Amino acid sequence: MKGRDLKYENSVYWTSLYREYEDGLKPSGHPFLSEKLNELKYRSESRSFIESLEDIGKEFLKSGKRELLIQDVGAGFGYWAKLAQWYFGERGFQVEMTALDISEEALNALRRDMPFVKTVRNDLKEIDPELFADKFDLVFSCYCLHHLVHVEEFLNGLKFVSKSVRPGGFLIMMDPVLSLPFSKFDVFDFAHFKGNGIPRHVYFFEDILAKRGFRRESIRPAVSFLLNGNIEGSDWLTYMLANTTWRLLCKFVYPSDRLVRAISGSLFALDRALKSMKLAFSSSVCIYRRVDGKEI
């Protein structure tokens, strides 16, 4: 059985999800868990995303730049685009936003909420990497690139997002990124893999980004395993403890809005503590700056 026999096909998967759930949180979160759990997950990730925008905003202000061209890659229904538009708008920046996604259903929902945003329907597997070369001050891609499960398709997507950043600009990637000693994704049967995304090691894409003139500015936890499941651990034991905790919560607590709502304050506080202690073991927010050429 060859890798091409994988069951996951991104265009069918996303179109079906957005058609079923429309503009709720579940399509890009956990479709089979409660809406309240997805709200907590997005709340945690939003805090991390805003912290990243704060870091980047300071650099823009330092250089006196007030007009920003921003692109959201894998925009979905516009959750992250709306957050970035709000953050920079509140601080006096003039923002021109472009949103790209494979799903017309998702883009329709985005246009209803943000009619001023330019939308582009395209598939990262086959998009021309030069389509928006050197155009944007900030490009962000949240939970998108890891869904390109085949290496050549992932590389095409990574090439597109990186080439879209102008010299001196920034790239944010929020994704399941491996950076710790242990993960079951280090060894798995790819030919029979039926998931819809693959975590990749940070050195894998940083090697590529470095050759394109990017420097890592920071990596911070996006959310903890408590709200999103774990992909890695410091060792086998921490991996299994986190994974068992997540599975038990998914079985007995997270399907119920009522139960999640009852303990939501404690869950969010624990999630925040795990992130601050670097014990999140889940997705990360990675910030890179293109340092070749002229600075902004």
C-alpha cells in the first residue's frame, strides 16, 4: 500500500466540515467534542496568538510602519483574520487583509462578517508559490500546514507562505510542531496513516526557512494537552500521562457542554499554568522574520 492511498483528501474534508458546521468553532477544532471545549481551546490559542501579535506590533511601531498588508493562509471562516484585524486596528494601524482558503463555504462565511477582506480560493497543494511574492508585511497560517500530509505538498505550502513575506516582514505559524525528545510521530506507519494532519519537527521546516532568509524570533505554546491533546513529551512517561489524561477527558467530560462549562474556569487556569511551565506538549506558535534584503 503506497502513501498515495491515504484516506484523507483535504478538499473533500474541509468542504464537508464547513458545509455541516457552517461558521462555528468545530470545523477547525474538535468536531466531535462539545462547543464549550472548542471555545476554551480557541480562547487559549487566541491568548498565545495575541502575545505573538504584540511582539510583532512593537517591531512595526519601532520602524514607524503604520500601514500593513496581512495575509491569512488557511483562513477558514476568518477567526484569526478577525483577531488580527481587531488587534492592529485598535492600535492605530491601517490594515489591508487577504484571506486564502480551499473552501468556498468558509470564505462565504468570512465575507459575511468581513466584507472588506480580499478573499482567494486556492489549494496549497498546487498553488503557485510566487503568486504573492514579497507582498505582505505579515503572513500567518493557523492549523493549516500540518494538514498537507505529503511532503511535496507541505513544501509547496511552506514555500508559498514564506515567499509571500516581504523582506523585513513576519511569518507566524500555529501548528503541531515537534521540538521535544519523545513523540509517537517519530515512528509511525505512514502508508496506513488515516489522520488529517502530521506534526513535523521544527528543524525540518526551519532548515527550509533559513535558506529563504528567515530567522526564528520565538516559539511559545499555543495551547496545552489539556484542551487539545498532546503530540510529544519530555520522555515516554510524560507523553503517556498527557495522552491518557486527554483521552479520559474526551471520553467522560468533553462531549458534554454542561460538564465542560462547570469546570471551565479550572481547565483554563490549568491550561495557562501548563503553558507557562513549558509543559504544554501540544501545538506551538512560531514567529519568524525575513531578515534578508531591506528591513521594513
